[in-house]
Amino acid sequence: MTFTCEQIKQLDNPYEKLNTADVLAEHHSELDKLSPKEMHDLAVKILMACPAEEMENFAHEVDSFQSSKSTFSVVLARAYETKKCILALSNPEQTNPHELLMDEETNEGILNEFDDLALNLLSGNEVTIATRLAIATPMKSRSALSFNVSRVFTESEFAEKVGAALTLRREIDRFLLGNKPQDFFTSNEFNLDLCHEFSILLMSLLEGREQEIGEKLAPLEHQQRHQISRQLDQLKNKAHDKHCPFKLIIAAMNSPTESQQKITVDESSVSNPYRQFNTSPRARAKQPAETTLTAARSDAKTNIESEDEKKEESCASSFCGLLKW
């Protein structure tokens, strides 16, 4: 079935009707009657309706359609590239997602032209993608990335989430993974809700560093440690991983370190080098009485032995007297 220009504009699902190069080429004269805005809107509708698993096949159809030299074919090809870029950005296997947004041609071209398509595709995934960008982007590229995103996706939720994720990453690197992790919790940038929202970012960056962070927090005064424990507890409640880093930090922070244990043992040795009075106070209280009793028994035994000796001497004298007779 062939559609007129007006009929094409009324199609609810244009992808369903115009998804092959042959059909597109057949309608190229009608498609080229559309205004630039109508072409843009139609291309967006077609790509929004195209399932991700059919994108590769549709790429061949779009390439073939371009050979017709249709004006609309160029618009459709650029819309296709926009969706391809956003799908790559959303792919967890993409190791350098920031590079997709750092390319000048991409930013100045398709993403600027089809920012509405891009934002529609990003909708609902802003936090996930922002988290991935904050983890993968090298420090030297973060400012440029933030600038590009805010310029291309002006005042959008995606730009807001990327900016927030990059700010949190900076605070984590600067304080929580630094020499004074307690400053992370007192910084003007600290926001518990933001930490909840980007808990995956936090857990990813803290993995393997929990003991180190906890030991740096351990020497703090009790009140400050208690406050930090409460904040970590609130973060812990949002994390469902049984190896939650917040829980491990709390445990390390509230457990005495090896050096602290050594100091305690050494102090005990210095204060009582010969292990005197190692008994309890109650036991020590009994010692004087026990000592007195022992001494008394010893004296009695000595007296008895002395009396026996005197008796023996008397008997010996009497015996000697008898011999004289």
C-alpha cells in the first residue's frame, strides 16, 4: 500500500509501515514533501518504535535507502546514529562510555539535532548511565564531560544526574579515599540523599578499601565516630549486598587496631612488670589474713619442736646420772 504525504504524517507507528529500504524508496517523493520539522518528527517516531534487537538489520535498510538521494534518507540516517550512540552509552559492556559524549562531531551534530530522541531514550536510565560515566571517566576528562553534557542536554534530568554523579566522585576521591575520610561527612557537598541515589557508585569505589578507611576513622573521638556510624548505617540500609562496604567500614572503625592492642599490652607490662597483684581486689583482700594464719601455724610448730628438744635433753641428763651410780 502506498501512502500520501498526509497519510504518512498520520501514521501511529510509521516504523511498522516504513521499515525496509524498498518501501522507503517507494515513498521517497512523498517523504520529501514533508517540512524539515515534520521530517525530524517522523524520523524520531520511526527510531523510537524500532526495537533494539532490530537496530542492526534496520541499519542495512537505512544505508540502502540513502542511495535514493532522498532528503529524508539523510535525516533518518542521523536519527539512526543518535539512537545507536545512546544504546552504546547504555551498554554495561561499554568500557569507555564517556568517549561517546566527548566526540566533537557527535556532540555538535546528531546529539544537538536529535536531543529530543536522545533524552527519550535516556529516560528512566539517567542514574544508571550517570553512575557508569562517573566510574569510567578519567579525572582529566570529567570537567569536559560535564560541560559537554550540560551544553547538549541543557537543563535536562540527564545533565543534572551526570553533574551530581561527577561531584560525588570528586568528593569520594578527595576525602573518603584520602587521608582524612571524616571530612567527607562534614563537607558542604555531603548529601545523604545523593549518596542513597548513587549507592552503586559509592560501593564500587569503596570495594577493597573498607578496612583502610575504617582504621583511619578509628582514632576519632567517640562522639564523631558515633555520628559517622549513624550516617554509614543509613547508607547501609540502602545497600542489599551482604558484603556491604558501609557495614565493613563500621566494623573496622569500631574495632581496636593491632597497634592499639599492642599499646594496651605494653602499658600493662610497664605498669606491672613483675605481674604483681594480678589477682582480683577481693582475692588480694584475703591475702593478709592468710599470711597471718600461715605465720601463726609456723610459730606453733616451732614452739612444739622446742619443747620436744628440751624433753630430750632432760631425759639424756637423767640417763647419764644413772650411769654414774
